Amino acid sequence: MASLTTFTDEARIALDALSERATGLFSPSIRVGVTGLSRAGKTVFISAFVHNLIHGGRLPLFEAQKSGRIARALLEEQPDDAVPRFQYEDHIDALVNARTWPDSTRAISELRLTIEYESASGWNRMFSSGRLSVDIVDYPGEWLLDLPLLGKNYREFSHDAVELALLPVRAELSKEWRKLAAGVDPNMDADEMTARRLFESFAAYLKACKLDERALSTLPPGRFLMPGDLEGSPALTFAPLPGLGDARPRPGSLHAMMERRYEAYKTHVVKPFFREHIARLDRQIVLIDAMQALNAGPGAIADLERAVTEILACFRPGRGSLLTDLFSRRIDRILVAATKADHLHHESHDRLQAIVRRLTERSAARANLSGAEVDVLAMAAVRATREGTVKQGRETLPVIIGTPLEGETIGDEIFDGKTETAIFPGDLPEKAGSVFQQNGSGLNDQADPEIRFVRFRPPHLEKTAEGVTLSLPHIRLDRALQFLIGDRLA
């Protein structure tokens, strides 16, 4: 990542780190980044993370909770006043009362959860304050995929974008943009309407890649999909151009305009995001919707692997010393978690985890990720189903039971969003490698109904005899908490 930052960038990062470390001497904290691609469940994960700690949820693999050393957990004011607060209360209301999934992450947000605990070590109890503030930073994975652009000039960006658009799984989706771009002379005079048409066509192609039936993941520039307050600005009104030669662009040409706007995007959008947020993280969880990619076929799996590789390459991994930690923060633990494990019977969880482990190991090797501990997990931060069995002839089939979302379908049946149903989700392949094998088109020609999944509503939460609502059920959320913060509560 050093090649993506200048000396000035590193100096500012060092000053920020020094200031934060000085504050942390009296108020220990850890910054946990939560990211993932669209619909991977970032908002749900953070809401469940906080809800289970505040309400004393069942977390048998989270050692500090299991041993009774956590006195309480509470929300406090976050340290960054310029960053929007993660609206935890609204999201919990949606999950618990309305039984609807909260809105997806559209921008960066933050929340501080402070845990009061007793150290397991008598020595540590003498010197520890017994308080740890966990600053949870939520940000879209699409923005993270912009960071590799810092190491590319406009010509390289254009070349890579065209190559990606020509892949079999993308060729049809990018057809209109490629036709429009091929008819434009990069040396023509700069023209605002031409730039706008190219941008709109390229952005439409990226949006088409995100649709459920495609489930593609590598979609930079990320702000083309989530522009926020930059919508319509010149820094967001550009697109790749094919066929650029090695010569410098003519001043006043369309090529020069696009190049200038691309560099402005890097300067005013990508660099501040890296410096102010990514470079300050201590731990990271990357959530992926592997099952949506499995539904879409090997082409989508290959694209997901490409995206995870680029995401892992964006982090600053490593373990520092007492001295170096004063001037820089490094991510020493990264968890890659496949969400929505509750859409499968538990017999397939190990297979889902094996698929994610293979994908992550290949991605980590390509990203040259060293110095950080990396783990994988199949989980559901909020469990929307329970398990059962049904008789079919002489066979007993394992099923999952839940309320499919309104409009979800299996065969000719369309669900109304109210009726609880038992569904046989099928089995994932025994050999993880089989899902990475491309066929001729890069798409899933089989359309195999045995690995088709439907989406469910959040569960109905039971209440105790005293009228207290129980904490949100989950699958392996406790393992995720133990990996991410367990050692800091030892």
C-alpha cells in the first residue's frame, strides 16, 4: 500500500496516529472496520454485534462473555464528530419490531460501544482500566475497491476497465457503453455532453452488473454507484476511453478532460477516504454474500474472488512494535465472513466455509497479505430460520423453516411475506474447487435448482415471562467477536 500514498500522505497519517495513541493511553480503544459488497449484511452485522453485547446475548464462544467478566456494554459518543453516526436504534427497530431488513450502507458511519470488563489476569487487573471502547466503522466495499486506482493513471484505468468489460460474464452488459465509447475520438475537443453520455452509459453498465442474477462484485469507481453529495460534479463525470495511445493528451481534448477528472476523483474522493478511515483501522471484517454469487454461477464466483483480492490488497496489514505503533496503525486481524449461513442447513455450513477459505487463501496470496492473521467464517449475524426435517417418501430431508420475503419464488410458488414455510435448500458441492470452474460462457448454464436460495424476513423474537425481548439469534457471531476483539478483553 505504500506505493499508493505519498510522503505527505504518510506524514499526515503519522500525525493522526500519534494524536490518537496519546488519547488512548487513558482511554483504550480499538477501531474495527466493517465492510463488504452490496447486500452482504454490514448493517445487520453491526446491529447484531451491538445488540447481543448490550443485552447479554448467548455468545458461548466469546470468552469474556462466557466467563462472566463483562459487567456491561453501553453506547457512548463517537470520537469523530464529522462522521455520520450509525443509526443503531433505527436498525434494531426495523429488525425487531417491523421484521424488515434495514437499509443498506450508502455512506460511511461510525458507532462507539464501550465494554466494561474484568481482566482474566490478576496482573492486568492491576494496570487495566477495565474499559475498552470499540469504534465500529461501517463503509461500503464499493468505496474500498477504489483504492487500487491510486496506483493507476488514467490510461491504465481505461485499459483495465475495457479488459474487464470484455469478459464473457460482462460482455453483453457492457455492449452499449463499448459501442458509444468506440464511436468517440479521444482527441476531439472536450465536450460536456459527450462526457456526460459516456459517464451515464458506463454507470448504467456497472449498475447492471450488481443485479441479483449477475451478482458481480468488481465495480470501480465505487462512487458511480453511490455518489452521495458528489452527484453531478465534474469529479464524478468521467468514464474510461478505449484505444488510448502512449502520447500525452492534447490540451483541451476529451482525453485531457477525462484524465483531469479522473485525477480529481483520486485526489478529492479516494485519498481522503484512505487517509481518514482505512489507515486508522486496527481490525477488519469483510462480509461477502457468497451464496448470491453461487446462484449466479462460476463467472460471478470468479468476479467475487477478484474483488476480495483487491479489497485485501487495500489494507495496511502487520504487527507493529511499541515505537512504530505511535506513528502508524496496522491491521493485525482480518476476518472474511460468508453471511446468510441460515439460508442453508447446518450440514452445508462446513462446505460454505471451505469455499470461502479457498477463495480467501487464493486472494490473500495474490494480494501479498503478510503480517496479519486472516481467518474465514460462515455465519449469520441475525438468524432468520430454524431447522427441521420433513418426510418425502422414504426419505427424511433436512429443511430450514422461516418466512420468505414477499415476492420470493420457488418454482411457480410466489411467497406473500407472511406465511412460514419449510424449504429444502439443497446441498453445496462436496469439493470446494468445483464452484471455481468456468464453463464456456462464464455463466451458470446449469441453473441447478439444488443450490438456489430464497431470502427470509427477520425472525420473530420471543419475550421472557417478565416481558423482556430476547437478543437477536445468530450463527457464529460469537466466533466473529472472539476473533475481532477477544484478545483485547483478556
